[in-house]
Amino acid sequence: MPKLGVEPIRRQALVKATITEIGAAGSLDVTVSKIARRAGMSSALAHHYFGGKEQILLAAMRHILVLFADEVRSQIASARTPAERLDAILRASFASPNFTAEVIAAWLNFYVLAQANPEALRLLTVYRRRLQSNLTYALRPMVGAAAADKAEVIGALIDGVYIRQSLRAGAMGGADALAMLRRTVDHMLPGADQRKTAEMVDGAMT
Amino acid sequence: MPKLGVEPIRRQALVKATITEIGAAGSLDVTVSKIARRAGMSSALAHHYFGGKEQILLAAMRHILVLFADEVRSQIASARTPAERLDAILRASFASPNFTAEVIAAWLNFYVLAQANPEALRLLTVYRRRLQSNLTYALRPMVGAAAADKAEVIGALIDGVYIRQSLRAGAMGGADALAMLRRTVDHMLPGADQRKTAEMVDGAMT
Amino acid sequence: MPKLGVEPIRRQALVKATITEIGAAGSLDVTVSKIARRAGMSSALAHHYFGGKEQILLAAMRHILVLFADEVRSQIASARTPAERLDAILRASFASPNFTAEVIAAWLNFYVLAQANPEALRLLTVYRRRLQSNLTYALRPMVGAAAADKAEVIGALIDGVYIRQSLRAGAMGGADALAMLRRTVDHMLPGADQRKTAEMVDGAMT
Amino acid sequence: MPKLGVEPIRRQALVKATITEIGAAGSLDVTVSKIARRAGMSSALAHHYFGGKEQILLAAMRHILVLFADEVRSQIASARTPAERLDAILRASFASPNFTAEVIAAWLNFYVLAQANPEALRLLTVYRRRLQSNLTYALRPMVGAAAADKAEVIGALIDGVYIRQSLRAGAMGGADALAMLRRTVDHMLPGADQRKTAEMVDGAMT
DNA sequence: AATGAATGAGGATTCATTCAT
DNA sequence: GATGAATGAATCCTCATTCAT
């Protein structure tokens, strides 16, 4: 167990504080001072560790992306059939650590950041490709050549549900969102028996 | 032809300039001065007409929302069957005046604005309800009680495609987006004959 | 008489304040706020008019250089003989508006600025060339081919007296400096009759 | 050979690094951190040894002044006649270890430092007095009562050449500078035979 | 109606300096 | 002796907003 130096701890604290601040502000107009204060340090130290505001935002973005990737990997690990694999991805998208108000707000703002920041664009592109690849891999055994196309649809649907979720008004919870996605995906698959598979692993959902 | 006073002209110019600036910046971090300069007037005058930056942003938002509503209304006007009505909505979403880089960037940022601004939230909620209502109305004759649910899915999918479009990298054009939506919607409907309907009106797309 | 807009007035005030501040601080570490306050306005306005601190410093530099050039031109105007021309340049260098503690401090610091700022370097190079040219032109009739060389010496001597003047301790006044320069220049010229010429116009010195 | 403790070594390294940094920046706006990093230690240690930035700068200044004094002393040691003594001083001023870009930049900035820092002013005044004294001592046998006056001129000329050298553009090398000084000094002396003396020791120049 | 002039408030960033270890 | 950690104080700069004309 490597002893954590103080640097990783501080960086971690700043990243967490950044996500919280973005969630609270609903935008990227968060001051480094506020982030630092929430993380329990001076803004000068935040600059010392990250070099600048942009780096802090990107670190927060990477953090969320990594969290999501970890969740997907962990959910997929126990999947045995393609249908289970597909459902694992859906669960990862709408399960508790990721489908939080503040994380969703962060996602939304990362899309904005990507408009102006090449690195943010790159990260989001990587995320999208990985999701597409995971979905396609799971879909291929079930729908063959149509896999890529359907993966694109499901990916867009996930993003759409996320962005709508950011409007707290009339948004559904993670469970409802997951249920909706599952129903939709079921309809996109050939047979009717997939439905069962999805429900089988339903208990795994937090 | 009502002679436009100078005020509406100036307001219109500011709204247009605002959308262009948001498109160029990719965020709401646009200065009133730049907007005003692009609209050919002083920033003081912009304030005079709108009262403040927030009002300008909201006016731009209303403008885009109205444009979209108009487009939907106009497309639906010539629709005769439920399927045509459904397709009309899709066409309105991905047709040229709305599916522009700058308009898409604006949409994305209005979601951000809605995080902090109640009026922006209200506008987006109204938009969402209207879209849901239009979709449900078109879907009901075809899928009955499942209409609301499917409308929600289609709505989310539209938003998802929009947000992904904002990442220029690997984004598809409006025509491709429309095609994808149509294929997906087809699969959500009971029979296979709907597919034909969609293709029938295909020529109407610009 | 063109009515001065407010902008030239403000710029002028800022330039003057900048020189005073540099004189008081003895270095370029003067804050825009202090300069602006001394000029009777907000620092924001200073930025508005000049765009940034560097521009303000360069404007101050140009101001001093122009003042010096004007002084030289005005002194030379009434010179009839080469020797008088030469003496006019010396008088311009050590006469009252230029040979002030604050102006001298500014000069010194402009040399520092020129180490890092290309435009400042350019300005100083222009100044040096012009001085060299003026001196050479005056010297040629008196010393022929040696003019350029002697001009270089006199130019360096002027700069040397300036820099030493900046050390208030043990520095001589403008009159003493001028006298020293005149004596030295006299020795550099062939005959002994030049001495008289220099003394003839001595009364013109303020 | 006294074994140097670690402290003098560190101090020496810091002083050298300071001069290099000033040379690179062209100004006194060098950070203690950079100086310390270049000297291979932490900025905290630099503070520990010197007490503060100002002390470091002053130490660098003293170093340069001492170096110059040593050079003069060493050059004068082998001089037998007054003319040789005079030339020795000139050689010391423009010989290689002193007439470097970074040392010249440092000199210039020490004049700036002297504007605000009494100790820097004192050091520069001491330097000037010593130079004046050395020059006068060498000149007296040759020009008698005019020695002090001519020493002043030569001193100012040396400083002037230095400051101009800092503007790399169009600056001459050390050899040229020395040649110019020698020519000028020759003209300031009564007879023409001094010229020979200067050329006699010319070979000593590096 | 229209604008140039002006500013207060705020934010990112830098840096000398301190201190516990 | 040596340093990483930490910060307060500055400083440049931007911008929404106001106001007199």
C-alpha cells in the first residue's frame, strides 16, 4: 500500500471540489478561489498543483470519465451473455455514482468546455468511441451488421437522457431512466426473449 | 406590411448577433460589447434595449425556441396522417435553419443557462412539453397507450443527437441524423408499413 | 485650433503620470493602478485607452524620445555653424526639460525595458541612430572622416553622463554636465578656436 | 587551500545563478525560485542563506564589483608607467570576464536597483569613486591638474559604452570598445607619444 | 435614440516568504 | 542543512453596467 503523498490527496480534493462547485453553479463560471476554499486550501496552492484553472477543469473531467469507465468495466465483468453485457452498460450509465445531479451538471458543462478546449473535445471523443465500441461489441451477436447503427442510437439516447436530466424540472430518476432505456433497447432487438435477460440482472441495480 | 420601428430592428439584430457570438465562443462567455459591436451598435444601447446581459441571452433563447416551434408548425401543416405528422417533427428538428453549428451551440448553452436561470429553465421546460405533446399526439393513433413513453424516448434521442452534434468531431450531418432518427422511430412502431410512409415524404426534406 | 477630445487628454495625463511614477519608484515596477490614480482615473480606463501596461510604458518612452527630438530640432534650428550645431545637440541633451531626475530615471529604465521588449529596443535604436546622425553631420565639416567615430564617442559620453546622473549621489547638475561635455568635445576637435564658439552660445542655456 | 564549507559553495552558486538569470531576463524581475532552481537548490534554502531576495541581488552585485576590482588590480600590477596604468584600467573594463552580455545586463540593472536600494547605491558609489581615483592617479603625471576632470570623462565614457552595449543591436564587441576608448583617451592627452605606450601593451589584451 | 466615457467589482495568476519536518 | 507545503498580498486585466450629453 503506497503511502499517499500529500500531493495526490490535494489534487483529489480539488477535483472533488471542482465537481461540486460546477454542480452548484451549474456552469463553468466557478472561481479557483471557491474551489480551493471548498477543498480546504488557498487558491495559490491550487494553481501550484494544477498550473491553472483549465487544468483543474480538465482534471475534473478526466476524473468523471475514469469513474464512468470503471463503472462500465466493473458492471461488464460479471456479464455472461451479450444481452447482459448490454444491460451492464446501461446500468453503469444510470447507476448511483454517475447519475447524480452534480455529475450530470458536470457532464453538461464538459460538452461546453469541449467547444473551446481541444483536450476536452478529445476526452469526450474518446468517451464516445469507447461507449460506441462497447455497445457495438455487445450488440453484434444479437443484431449483426446493424450493431454499429444501433449502438449509435443507444449512445445518443443515453446522452439525451443525461442532458434532459440536467433540467431538474420533470426529470426522472436513475431507476426510471434505466427502465426507459431498457424498454427501448428491447424493442430494438429482434426477439422478445431479451426482455427477460434484462430483468434477470435487474436486482444488481443499486 | 407594418413598418418596423427602429427598436424591433435593433432588438432583432442583437438577438442574431448573440446567437452568432455564442456559436463562435461555444459558451455563454460572450461579452455584451462584442454582441453589440457585431450588431452595429454600442453596448450601452444594447443595455438600453434589453436591460442587461441576461435579458439578451433569454431573448436569443426565445428566438431560437420560436423558430423551432414555427418550423414544426409549418412542417406539420402539410401532414395528413399520424406517421406524416411524426416525420414532420423529425424534419423540423434536423432541417437546415435549426440544425446549424451555431444554433446547436446555442441550444447546448441554453441548457447550461437553465441551470442557474429560472426563466431559461421555464422556456426549456415549455419546449420539452410541447415537443412531448406533439410527439404523443402523432404517436397515439399508432401505438396507443405507449405513445407518451415512446414520445419521451424520441424526445431524448433528438436532444442526444443535438448534444453530440456539438462535438463537431465525428458528428453526422442533418441528413444522416434525420435518417437515423427515422430508422429508429420505424422500429419503435408496430407494423413494417410505417417505413414506407416515412419514405413517401422523404422528398420534402431539403 | 483643433478641440482636443477627451481621449488625447487622458492619454497625455497617463503618460505624464507614468513618467512621474517611474521616477518615484526608480524602476518599471509601477502598478497601473498607481499610474491611473495619479492621472486621476481608474485603472480600468487606463487599460481601455492603452490596452495594457506595456503599451503605457511604451507610450511614455515615445513621449520622452519625442520630447528629446523636439528639443534637439529646436536648438539646432538657430545654429549657423557646424560648431554651433554640435553645441546645440549638447544643450538639448542637458537642458532643463530633459535633464530632470524623473526623466533620467525613465531613460535608465527604458534601457532595461529594451532588454525584453522589441519595440522598446527599436525605439532606443532609432534614438541612437538619430543622435549619431546629427552628431556626425555636425562633426564632418570639422573633423572629416573621423566624424562617425567621434560621434560615437560623444553619444556614448552623453549616455554615460545620464546613467551616472541617475545615481543622485555625487552627480553633477545639468550645467556642470554640459560644461564637461563641451570641454571634452573641444579637445576632440582640431583647432583651439572652437572653444570660443561654444562659449558664445553659452548664454542660450537655461 | 581552505576547505570550503557547504555554505560558501551554495552562496557562490546562488550568486552565479542570479547573474545568469538577470542576464536572461534582462531585468531584476527574476524569481527567487528560478535562481534557486538554477543553483540546484530549493528557494527556501536560498532564503535561508541570504535572508531575502534583496540580499541575493546585493550579493550578486558585490560579486561583480569585486570581480571588476580584482581585474583592475591584476591588470595594474604589471603596469610600469602612468600610461600603462591607464591602459590597464581600460583593459580591465572591456576584457572578457567583465564585458559579457550577462554581466553588462547585470550592471545596467544594478543602476536600477540603486534607485531604490541605499546599499546598492552605496556600492555603486564606491565603485565610481575607486574608478575615479584609479584614473586620476594614472592621469595626474600626464595631465596634472586636469586629471580629475579627465578621469570623470573617461569614467562616464566607460559607463556609456556599457549601457549602449546592453542594446545588442549595433553594439560593438569588447575589442572595438577598447580600441575606441584608447583612441579617445589618446586625444585627451597632451603629446602624441602616449599613443605608442598604449600599443606597446596591446598584446596583453585577451 | 445613441454613445463615449467611466468605473467597481471580481478573477486568474504570480511570488516572496514562512514553517514544520 | 534542506525542502515541500502553504499562503497572503499584489497586480494585471476584463466586463457588465451606469450616466451625462
